[in-house]
Amino acid sequence: MENRRARPSGRRDRRGRGMRGPGVVPREPGNPELPTRRERFDDLALAIVTSVDRRWQDRLGLVEYAVEDAPQIPDDWESGQVPLSSLVRGSGATPTRLVLFRRPIEHRAESRADLEALVLTVVVEQVAELLGIDPDRVDPRYEGEL
């Protein structure tokens, strides 16, 4: 018996799905031509952190900023929410460390604008905590709680 099903258009595979990634051939094999999701998040976080840190550098002191994919949550974690960031205050020669967790932040954002606003909110609230001031004073773009 011959299968006479209509074949989907050439842009779809046999399961009816389209292309899984961008149709851009890299100039250099092994290196994606377009920035990855992680690289785009890192660039966004760097831009926000740079602008906030530049403004408050004299009061912040030495702060290390980092991005990790997800937090390590202990088995006895009782909060119903996954943290979006981690702030560990430094002491002596050890710098303060502010870590943004990319996956939980991306999961809460529906658009690029939401993502930018959420990263800004997280960074501003953590810096405000470090400085002991209202988040509204840290950055004029801050719009409120999460």
C-alpha cells in the first residue's frame, strides 16, 4: 500500500515542525554566527551592572558581578520561589559578590523589554540593599518591586 499523504512544504520536516534554529551559516565552523541566548543575557546584564556600578562605585567598594545559569538550592529549601540573585557581602580583602541567575530571570520574562526591566530591578534592589538606601535612589529607571 502506497502512502499518499500530502507532503508538507519544504520548510517543514516530516513531523510538521519548522527549522529549530536560525538559518545562518557561520563564517567560522564551530562558532555560532549569531549570539547565543546566554551571550545576549550576559551583554544585557553587563550593560545594566556597568551603569549602576559607575554611578555608585565610590560607595560600593569592590563588588564582583557574575551570571550563573541557576542557583544551587538545598534540599531543605522551603520558599516557594526560586531566587533570582544572590548577594554575599565581602569582608576584609574578600569582595562582595552579586550573582544573577539567568534561567529563573528569563523564565519570568515574557519579552525582551520584560527581561531588561527584570534584570534592572534585581540589580537595583541588590545594590540598594548593599548601600542601605531606597531602590528608587539607585537608578531612575527603577519602577518598583518584582
